[in-house]
Amino acid sequence: VEASIPEPLREAWRKHSASEFTSKEDFEKYFVRHVETTLARSLYNCDDLAAYSGTALAFRDRLIIEWNRTQQRQTFTDQKRVYYLSLEFLMGRTLDNAMLNVGLKDVARDGLSDLGFRIEDVINQEHDAALGNGGLGRLAACFMDSMATLNYPAWGYGLRYRYGIFKQEIVNGYQVEIPDYWLDNNPWEFPRHEITVDIQFYGNVKKYQDENGRILNSWEDGEIVQAIAYDVPIPGYGTKTTNNLRLWSSKASSGEFDFQKFNAGDYESAVADQQRAETISAVLYPNDNLERGKELRLKQQYFWCAASLFDIVRRFKKTKRAWAEFPDQIAIQLNDTHPTLAIVELQRILIDMEGLEWDEAWSIVTKTFGYTNHTVLPEALEKWSVPLMQNLLPRHLQIIYEVNLFFLQSVEKRFPNDRDILSRVSIIEESHPKMVRMAYLAIIGSHKVNGVAELHSDLLKSTLFKDFVKIYGPDRFTNVTNGITPRRWLHQANPRLSALIAEKLGGYDFLKDLTLLDKIEVFVDDKAFREEWAAIKRENKLRLARHIKATTGYDVNPNALFDVQVKRIHEYKRQQLNVFGVIHRYLSIKAMSAEEKKKVVPRVSIFGGKAAPGYWMAKTIIHLINNVADVVNKDPEVGDLLKVIFIADYNVSKAEIICPASDISEHISTAGTEGSGTSNMKFVLNGGLIIGTCDGANIEITREIGEQNIFLFGNLAEDVEDLRHRHFYGGFKLDPQLERVFDAIKDNMFGDKTDFSALTSSIEEHGDYYLVSDDFNSYITTHKMVDEAFQNQEEWLAKSITSVARMGFFSMDRVTNEYADSIWNVEPLDVTD
Ligand code: Z2T
């Protein structure tokens, strides 16, 4: 293709080809030009928001140049690509990250200062791109960062929601949800109006004979909705690779359907159709670890899978390769079961549209897909009702039945004497109505299935997917423990700590190879290093204290122990255990003499997180935290010894302020329930210690940093089942310390007790499924150890430094390389060659 363009034409383009700025002068030139022409503003009316836009546009120009080059190079080289399918991409802000990735943040800071702006104020103008709920969506964002940084040819595919995760306000202690309309003047997306795919729903399946007499199926007479591509450039750190994130937006098809209505004079109903189509990509479902089986959600899933698969297949077909080469060119990773229909869609394309035989097609499909499971919680496992799927996707349901038939036949052959296994592993659950078990379909349609931390992957193999281990052998199942990108979660969130490390290591190489962090451990006794380390933590705590003052009005003492729990509110994550612990502490302080109070380590308990709008128990927990804060923070008997803070609207950019500011953070899920957790890694990487249960990645964090550097407590996963059983059959006895806490709540100490009766009775009367009472004593005791340890600041500092030094394993780069080697079989591509 390149060679076919005549030289004079090339020359004309080359002469004017955009170039990348590196100097302050050029930055200022691009900035002013964009402010004056793109934004139609001037020196006289350029506020911080316009300055943000001008800066973003200047950096965007730069990104686009590298993005175009990367895409061209990847296309010409034509080596295997990765496609990461995720319904969620929790990206946060882009500008700061983009400036750091190209190494020009200092240039921008100086330039902005010349032009009359503070870079922090400019950065703070940006709205978070919050197209995700929590860990799963943020993991996808960290993947995009690492894949670009490591030069993997990779695309993300997702939905361009008009509304991301809702904004949370706290009104009288209650969570209120505000829609997050984030798309206005977003400079980071590029509409590709020419890249569209028609997506069909409903309709019916007709059989026909082709010219060779083969019976084929055709899916006809459905409703058509159009998918439009929006592309987002994803720059890597310190590399020219800029990958692509393609988000699909839905629109009514401009096909004959509407025209008929328009022609018939039915304008209003045609517009209504239009709007119905647009609702498909309107809103992100705000549930974390819960599936509710809504038809619109299934529509979202198919719409996105079908558009992405069409796009991938279209790109493959341009190479004119044989179909058998498809899995050599393409790896598709399924971020949980949300994109499982992609498996069925590829099989449909291959057999119905491209005329391949079933077996040949199915072998291509299974070689192409990998499936990541993120949870063992039963309420989060996707099942779709057969009647719903029959109506919406009739051909896909047929294919699912066929896949199931062949699968069950093979199982029957291998295990002829095991009658029960067939109903246990069937993709179709024989309930009323029948349900399609998406996780089983994902396993059967993939060549690799992975969990996200060792314990989680082990539990998958020994419980949920036990039968499948028997059927496919253990090699189909693997573990890849999650990680985080050190670019955002160390360098960007904590620039001063990053600079201190760089000073000691002689540069920023550790941001690309986080295992180099181990070289700072020798400075654990270096006085100047320790002082700077402590000063950085103090500065970060002050920054958070300012944020708390500005958003809640409360003053917090920066010398107090900052104890943080920020994550989605969920019973299994046990914020209720934390707030009961806070009440216990409050009651203890109230019972103390003045002498005793002098020995108390002052504490600030900081909470943050959103509850799914329909999750009443989670909302009740938020309500209790806020009411406790109200009482405790105003109690003169307590003063600085205890403050309780709920930070509203926890999101990625708030996490960037909060993670560097913790002394200790809480990762206290009931053992065996948290897939991995990733904020645990963010806090430790920023020099905070952890109080946690033996769950998810806490276990591997402990192994890496040493058990003397973490505060573990509570029952073990292997004992959970037995404890739950005993709650029902051995009689339930509330922990006596927890009983005192409950008594205070029932004395209306924190407002009307009936507001919280669901919470207390779920423990006292309904079996304490999450083992709050079982772990309470151990939790309280461990917090006492935390207080004691904090009093020895010198030792605490040593723990902090040692832990950071040993966190190299948790880089997302290690994760990405493991996926590339053991699941995708892809190689990096240097786009500067
Ligand atoms: C989610 O954030 C996670 C799991 C889900 O299962 C759904 C959502 Cl939205 C369907 C989280 C896990 O809870 C967490 O432990 C893990 O670290 C994260 O995914 C990334 O793997």
C-alpha cells in the first residue's frame, strides 16, 4: 500500500506533516493557538477550564501523531493483536497521565505558569471518565496502560455510555445518585462516523439450502440498530506506542425501517424509535458484583460484542488470510462473562456468514478466546433467561444449544457412569424459566480461564468450576494475580515519593520495571532518606486533610493515624465491621479517664465508596457511617482522639489523593469472597500499611512484603463454610464486644435505631452470613496492635519503606506479560523500527 503512492504526493504531505512539540515555546504556541482558534477565546477570557482545554488540545495533537503512526505500523506489520473486551473502562483523568507519559509535564508546568496558570488547577478541571464500577473496570484501564507501555499491539473494545457511574452526594447521611453526563467537550475521543456496524435484534431464523445443497441458517427480519465507533488514544509511558480504545455508541439505523415511517407521515414514532435505539449505550449499569438480568443489559452486551466482532473480522478479512490463521492473528480476552456472547457471535459469523463447517469454526473460536473470572460470589454470576434470549437473539440461542449438545455428548462419553455430571455442567440450567449459565459457556468457548489471585483461582478450581477441571484437566485453568500501573498509582499520584525513589535509583527505570524497587530497601536505615519519606507522607496527609476540610468542613489532625477504607460499599467487603469497630473505639474513649485518654493514639477513620442504587443494605451502611461521624465529630469528650469522615463520590481522581495519604488501609472482606482487590496494592505502593483478612491478593502481598509488615486477622477461607453452618445449627452467639456496639445503636445513640435494624438483625437474627461477629474480636485486638505499632514511628517507617521496596511483583506490566505469554501468545512490536 505504501509503495503505491507517487513521490511528489508523498513530498507534499511530508512537508506539512504535523510534528511533535518538545519545547516550552512550542507548547505555549500550540496552547495559545488552540485557545484562540479552536475555543474562540483569548487572553481576556481564558479561565482555568479554557486553559485545561487548550493544554489538553496541545497534548492531544501530540498523541494523535504517535497514535496514527502506531496504527499504521501495526497494520503494516500485521502480527498477532490482542483485543480486550470489557463493558467497563474506569479511566479517570487523561491529561496528567498524557503529560507524564510523554515526559513533558515540567514543560507544561513552566509554559502554563508563563501564561498565568497553575498546572494543578488546570489538571483539576478535567472530568473523570468513569465508565466503570470499581476494580474490574479499573483493571481494564490498567491493562490498556500496560499494553501500550510494553508495546503490545492491542485494542480495547467497550461501550461509549452517555452516563458513567453516577455521582454520589450525601444528603442528611443518605446516598443520593446524580447522573454523570460526562461527554460535553471531551477532547480525548474521536468520533468515527464512517465506521459503523448494523446490529440486529429479535427477528427469526430461516433455514435454506445453498448451491451445494447444504442446509444453512439465516437470521432475518430483526430490528436494526447502528453502532458508531468512537476512538480514544491510549499512550504508553516512555514509548511511541499509542494504542486504541474503541467505544461503540448506538443510534437508530438509517435503513429503510425508519424511512417507511417517515414517508407514512409517522414522524413522531420514527423519532421515538430513534431514541429507543440510543438508549442501548445510554447508561452504565451501576452494580458491582451483582447481576440483575435486565433485557437492556443483554442488549448492551450483544450490541457491543457484535460490533466489536464485526470490526475484528473485517480487519482480518482485509489481510486475505485463511480462516485457520485467525487464532494466530487474533487473541480476544473476555473481561468477566459480560462479553461471552462474542464467542457465540464469532461462531455464527463463521458458520452462517462465511460458510465454515461447525467443527472447523468451533476450533477457531476456542483458540481465540480467553476468559477472566473476577468473583466467586453466586449473585454476581451471570445467567440469562432462555425465553429472553430466544426473543432477542434467536439464532444465538440455537447455537448455544448446539454447543451444549456437543459438549454434553463428549462429557457423557468420558464419564459414562456419572449421570449427575451432565445436569451440573450443562450450559442450560433446568430451572423455571431455564437459564443460560454464561460462565460455563465462557469456559467451554475459551482455551484458558483465569482467576485474579491465587486463593481466588484455587477456589474456582475446587468449587465453582470443579467439574470443568475434571473434564478439561487442570491446564485450562490458571492464575494471573492482578496488578496496578505504577505510572498512575505511584508516579502521578505521589510525584514526590516517585522522585525520591528515582533519586536513589538513579532514574525512573523502576516505572517500567517495578522489581527495581527492591534496591531502595538498603536505604531503610539512611537518616536523610527516612526523613524525606516521612515528610512525603506528612505532605500527602495534609493534602488529604485540605480536601476533607473543603468537602466536609471537618478539621482533621494530620498527626493522627489515618485509617482508610475506600472501595464499593458491599456487605462482603465489610464496611459494617469497620464502622462497628469505630463505634467500639468511641465507646471506649467515652469510658476513659483523662489520664487514660492521654495514652490514646489519635485516629481519623476515613470511608469512601458508592452503593449500588438498589442495594439497601449497602445504603444503610453509608447512612450509619455518616450518622456516627455526626455524633463522634461533635463530641467534645472525644476531640482529636477520633474523627470519622465519609468522603462523598469516591472515584479515580479522589483515589489519587487518598492512596498516598493513608497510614493504614482496610481490606477486610470475609475470607474467600474478594477476588483479588487492587486498592490494597495501591496503598502499600504508597507507603501505607494494611489491616486485612487472609483473602484475595492480601495473601500474596503478605508473602512478598513479609508478615511482620501487615496486620492480618480473622477466620480463614477454609473455615467459612463450617462457621456459617454453625450459625444455624449450633445456635448463634453474638460477640460480647459487638453486643455493646449494638446496644449503643439500639439506644438511638446514632439516630433512630430502626434505620439500622436491618443491619443489626442480618447479624443477630439472620445467620451473620459475612461472619462479622466471628471476626469482631480478632479485628478489635488487631487494631490495638496497630495503635501500638504506630506509637513507634521509627519502626513504622521501616515497615513502610520495606513494604514499598518489595511491591515490584504487583506491577500491571508483570500481569500483562503473563497474559501475553500464557494466554495470548503475542509479542511486543516496536513502532519506532
Ligand atoms: C468487580 O469490580 C469485580 C468483580 C466482579 O465480578 C465485578 C466487578 Cl464490577 C463480576 C472486582 C473484584 O471484586 C475484585 O476483587 C478484583 O480485584 C477486581 O474485580 C479486578 O479483578
